Amino acid sequence: MIRNSSHAAARAASARWTAADIARNVAAIVLGTAALALAAQIAIPFKPVPVTMQTLAVVLVGWRLGAGRGLASLAIYGALGSAGMPIFAAGSSGAGASAGFIVGFVLAAAFVGWMSARKPLEGWRAIAVFGAGLAIPYVPGLIWLSAATGMGAPWSAAVLGAGVIPFIPGDMLKLAIASSVATGWAKVQRTS
């Protein structure tokens, strides 16, 4: 009985957060949200969904912040933009045709953060995890795009032509950048 209560006390002590811990986590979440808002402003106008640097920021925020803080950061970004703050692509806001992609961003950041907590992302593992992270937003994105525009089923040629095809070259570049950054970071961490 004594062993169980001391074990419970040790768990409770390790679960306490200091004000500094809370401040660091809040700052990380706010910085992640700001990074995504800035990346959204690097946009190539394309209708109905613009081409931006958002997805690169999404996977990098998830990688550096982890699943919980990455999810929080992206959820705050989505909530602020949906509430009218002009932080979505090219200064837009509200739930437009790309709202499903914003939902996918939250899921992608959580996934990349969760995977990076299991084992450092480098090499082929980084490529696979970031590739999946870049692909995740397409699922809710295409479903929403299909419903919002009436262009047909999410897998129809019209929806794929508007919501996937224009983004493939950029996603390949973003995959190369994210994988290179994570692999380089892992190598630096090993030598430190």
C-alpha cells in the first residue's frame, strides 16, 4: 500500500506544471499559429483553392511542437481565420471552398507531431511521415471542396483538377524541404 501511494505521489509531482512550463507552451503554440499565418500569405492566386506555403508550415509546426501543441496551434489558426481574422491564404478569412483543407491541417500537424515523438524524423522515415502529413489535408479538403462548389464527387476529375493536381509540384518541393530540414536537425542532434 505504501508503495502504491508513493508511486501516485511521484506521478502527481511529475504532472505539475510550473508557470514557466505553461508560458513556454503557450509561446510555442502562439509562434506556431503565427508561422502558419505568415506562410499563408505566400500565395499564388488559384481558384477555388490558392497555392500557398501553408502545408510546409503545417508539417514543420507539427514536427517541432509535437502532436498536442501542434494540434492546438493549428486549431487556433483555424478558429481565428473562421472568426474573420484575415490570416488565411492571401489575407482571406471565413469558411470558403478551402475550409476542409484547414481541418486537414489540424489532423496533419497532430499526425506529424505524433510520429516525430516516436522516433526522430530523418531520411526515408522523414519522407514517409512528411509525405503522409502533406497528403492528409486532401481528404477533408476534397470532401469540403466538392460540397462547397458542387463540382461533383470528391474523386471526380473536376474536383481533383481544382484541389489536387495544381498542388502536386509544390508538395514535392515542400516534401524535399521538410525532409531535408528534419534530417539535418537529427544529424545535428546526434553530434551535439
